[in-house]
Amino acid sequence: MTNDALKERPLCLSGKGVTKVFGSGDKATVAVDHVDFEFREGELISIVGESGSGKTTLSKMLLGLISVTEGEVFFQGKPRDISNRKKRLEYWKGIQAIFQDPFSSFNVFSKIDAVLLDCIRMRGGGHLSKEKKIEMMTEACGFVNLKYEELTNKYPFELSGGQMQRLMIARIFLLKPKILLADEPTSMIDACSRATILDMLMNLRDEIGMTIIFITHDIGLAYYISDSVYIMEHGKFVEKGTPDEVILTPQAEYTKRLISDVPKIHEPWDLSTV
């Protein structure tokens, strides 16, 4: 998507001076430090940084799982209000997540049917017939190359890691949120499954016009899939722009180091900094 085309799209999620401080006084730790961002409808954004850069803390604030210490988050152009449970549930209809560890993303006591039925209820489909619900669950599983009839009455822990990642995307297919936050969603699976799952997310983006925010340390992935790239270091965005601007012509020293750390087949590996 071109820069001009992106700018014409409405903002779906933005922030001004968003900050998170853990602790107080001498023990205060600034995890996210006055960041500004603008994410538009249908945009694919990558937030890139090493472990400890603050990207996962930022993602939890965007989801409303932890509070914002300072600054403000805007949802669809208005200040976000998640001040009570009802408002949080309404917000979560519009923003959902896929996390790095699929094994911690499901309630081990809930069968797969219950997980998918919860998604249908959340979208207001509780009144639908049993047959229609099964049809919707079958379609969602089919979208991620799973067979509903092989999953029904099973628990998530009976599936492989790759199947659980696919099941998380099936949930998103049913929920159809405006925004998907994907925190290292393919880091625990093999390369073949990784490509398949990325392809599924791209298809879902195209099908429902969803904004996808990737939280990743993989700058190569960010280059190939993103419309916009944000580089995060020590809780701040040190660089942001199109993939070509950020990765082909980096300005920040941190970005240059991240790029130099990516091994290149045609060059000898420099291990002097390891």
C-alpha cells in the first residue's frame, strides 16, 4: 500500500505521549517513554525491537491489559474509554491479539467448542441455531486448514503448537476485529508453518480490511510484510516510516545495528560483536 493511499484512510488507533512507568521513586522503571503513533484502517504495522525494548509492554497497553501512566490512546479518533468492564468488553470486540505462546492463550479447562462458541457469542451470535454455529465454526477452522470434526470435544492442550496457533487465527476469523495485535505469532513454529500462518493473516487482512500490528524482533520479516515500521529502543520510537525508508536508508544507529546483526548468506558473518 502506498504512503498516499494510507494517509487517506481513517485512523483506527493512535496515541500521544503514551508512557508506562513501573514502580516509583528510585525504583521506577520507564518501560515505554512518551511514544506517538498513528495506525490506519487496513494498515500492516511492524513494531521492531530487541527483548526489553518495551514493545510487549506497549502492546499490553494498546490491548487495555495494563494501564497507561501518562498520555492518551485514541480508538477510531476518540479518546479510548475502558473505565469499566462493559466498556472494556466493547473495546475488545474491536481489538484482539495473537500471542507468542499459544499454550498460555487458552483456558486448559475449556474445550475447543467452548472457545469458538465464546467468539460467536461475543459477536452477538448467541441466538443462532446450533446448526448455524457449527457451520460458522467449521468455516473458521477450514480457513486455517483445520477440520472442525477432528477438533470437537478436544481440549487445546491435545493439539500441537502449530494447530493451536491456527486455532487462535480461527478465533480471529470468527471475531473479525478491526485491529489485530500479533505479538511474535510465529516464533514457536517451523518455517513452513510460519509462512502458512503469515499468509492466513494476510488473507484475513484483505478479506475484512483489518489493521494488523506485528510485535517482532525480526527486522527482515518487518521489511517484507509491512506498510509502516516503527523501531523501538529503551521504550522510545527511534525511527519510523515505510520499510524502504527505515530499513534501506536507516538514520538511527540502533536501526543500523539491528540490520547489521541479520546474517547474510553472501557475506562472511561478523562474530566480533557477539
